[in-house]
Amino acid sequence: MQDKPVPLTREGLAKLEKELEYLRTVRRQEVADRIHQAKELASAQNNAEYDDAKNEQAFVEGRILTLERMTQNAVIIGEGTHSNQVELGSAVTVLTAEGHEEHYTIVGSAEAHPKDGRISNESPVGRALLGKTVGDEVQVQVPAGVLRFTVTAVS
């Protein structure tokens, strides 16, 4: 089974690779040391520290596997080579129905951070913006209701 491509910016890929390296070289060893200490210090019958360390180990190993898969399947988003149409990697400015200007960058779900204006191409707003050009009006059904806005810039 082939894994799904993971769209990432160069910056996003570098960030994931840095996290992966940290988990492999530093965090993995810290957790192993913690497990070893917990084994030595307490009885096996009631050792919450040991159980906690084993759970942390499972989390770290799971995150390592996830990051490995993501970096292996990364597809770099071509920043700066955009047309006038919204696509992955585009910076988009929209004007809301209330007259507020909002700025979004369309990224893959692995890099999405809505509070920073980085929205996923798989989110309702991201999906609705893909393929739009300056002047297009967009309606998006979101949990809070219907959002309406006009695309004012694409770069």
C-alpha cells in the first residue's frame, strides 16, 4: 500500500526533519534512561513511574514513525511559482462580508496552524479557496454557519 503524498513547504519539511532528529537522538535516550531508573527504584508491583515512562516511550516511538512516514512521502509545495489562481502554497487575501481583511497561506494539513493564518488545503475554507482568482466570491459552510468573502489578492 502506497502512502498518501504529504504536501509541505521547504520550511515545514525542515521543521519535521529537525523534530525527527531530536526524537531519535535525544528524546528516545531520555525516555530509555527514565525507564531504567524507574525499574531500579521501585518494586514491580506498583510502579507508576515505570508505567508512565513506558507510555511516554510508546508516544515517542509512534511520533517517530509518523514523522518518518511524513518526510518519506513529502511533496514540496512550489512557493513563489504561483499563477493568479489559489493553489497549495499560495498566500491569499480575502475581504469578509463584514469588511474585514484576512490573510491565509494554503498549506498541507501537516503544516496547518490557523491562528497563524496557515490553513490546510483539506479544511473547508482551504478547499473553497483552491482554484479561485482575484474577484471571486466564496461561500463556505463551517460549523458556525456560512462564511462569505471575496478574494482580493493571490501571491
